[in-house]
Amino acid sequence: MSSRARVARVLGIDGVPILIAFVAVAVYFSLAVPSFFDADALRFYLNEEVPVFIITAGLAFVIIAGGIDLSVGAVLGLSAGTSLLASMNGFSTPLATLVGLGTGFAFGVINGFIIVKLRLNDFIVTLGSLNVAAGLLVVLTDHVQIVGTQDGSYLAIANTSVLGVTSAMLIAVATVAVLQLVLVKTILGRKVMATGLGQTPALIAGIDVGRVKYFAYILSGTLAGLGGVVLASRLNSVQPGLAGGYELAAIAAAVLGGVSLAGGRGGIWQAALGVLLLVTLKQGFRLMGVDPLVFSIITGLCILAGVILDRGVRRLALSLAAPAPAVTDNRELAPAMEAK
């Protein structure tokens, strides 16, 4: 195999471009900022972004199935509010957790029903759900910050330490691992991929496209609920606007991880690596003294860069994989031409 073919083969592997980008960024910040690899600081930042890891996994599932869910951030915030209030009002930890999960599940069911059964545009539907969930959180909190439950077992959901790793991080890792296995090792995962690649071919193949997409939206909503429970447990407080913008970070991470917005391509672990890249950028810029408000601009630019680079890398891989054109020696053709 030629070196050209080897490069094409490596670039064509899903996850390689984002892995190269992550390593490059980590190396740059480690050289530019000596304290970048401080264990406590990294642990703090990873723990802070756990809800984004969780909703990105669910959102990636929806995008791979050919949809989009803009409501995940607002639903996460509302779920955090309902779960924390349930705990504050005497609900046991399992029941308070179910309240948060149920809030996300309900939004997933509603989104899926309207999109699949009523056949309305997923972008518009989930944008509406985003505003509904954000408004309900304002009503729930009555414009003030809610602090906090006295139930130690509820707070332990996200704050228990296991060998130096918080339970919140373990929940995020388990979520990503389980969904990745579902996507690549189950019939359901193959149906999700097929649905994203094209609904008409999927229907011809006997796949119930509507049911697959419905499931994806329910899963996304439920994971937003899970993220809300984890966030409420970690902060022990909820305020209006909580988790606003998380959906942008999740979309950026998924796109950076190579999840195609056209559907049918990508993986959950690649999307999680996209979150890790954003966390690394955020931590690095913070240590360099960059204004945190600038990071929203960087996130938007990352979405654009991710789409452009993903397409560029794939075109490069295809061009390198293509066989080189044969070179014809004109001297060999000369006798034939003279004979004519």
C-alpha cells in the first residue's frame, strides 16, 4: 500500500480528524499555559460540562436519524427545576429523579408526535419547544433563584467521588458508552443510520421511519431530563435561563465530531470528543485571560469550521484514495503513429 493510500485510509476513519484536532489544541495550550494540565482544574471543568456531554449524546442520535432538536438546553434547565423543586418539597430522591426524567420524556414525546405524526418541520417544532420550556422555567422559579434541597442523597447523585472521579462524570461516560453500543451493535442503531441516509430507501427496506425518529426524539428529551437532574444535584440551585445556550454547544460538538447534519453518518463517541475539544478550548482560553463572552463567538465559528473541515477532509481522503492517472510514454506510441 502506498503512502498516499495510507493517508487516505487514516483520514477516512470516522473520528480521526476530531482526534487530531483535539491533540493539537491540547498540545498548544499545554505549551502556552504551564498550568493547563492541572488535575484539579481539569476535573472541575469536565465536571462542569457533564450535562453537555449527556445532551450531546442524545442530540447526536437525533441528527444521525436525520432530525434536529433545538430544545435540549431549555428542556434540561426545566428538568433541573422540576426535579430540584420536587426534592425540596419532600419527594424521595428516586421520585425527584423521575420527575426530572419525566419532564424531559414528556417534551421528547411531544416533539416526536408533532414532527412524526403531524409532519411539521423539526426545526420549527423544537424551536417552539425551546421557548415553551424556557418560559415554563421562568414561571416555575418566579424570576428568582431557587436554592436548595436538604436531601443529602439527592445531592449525592452528581457529587459522589469514586477514585477521584465524580458520579456525574461516570453518568456521562456510561451514557455515551451505552448509546454508542446501541448505535453500532443493535438493529435499532442500523435503522437509525438507514433512516438518516434516506427515508425513501429506508421505507423500501421495510424500516418504520416514523417510529425510529419518534424514538430518537424521546431519547433526546429523556437525556435532557437526565442532564437536568445531574445539573440540579451538582449546583443545588436553579434560576431562570439555566442551561441557555447548551443546545448550541451540543450542536457544535456533534458537528465537530463529524456527525453529519444531513443525517446518516457519525457516532456518539465522536460527538463526545467534540465536547471534549470545546471544553479544552474553553479551559485554555480562560487560563489565557480571554473574555468568557468571546467563547460564544468561538462556539459559532467552531460549527462553521467543523462543517467546512469535515467536508474538506473527506474530499481530500477521496482524492488521495483515487488511483493516480497512468502516465503514457509518448516514445512507445511513436512507432504506431508512424505506421499509420
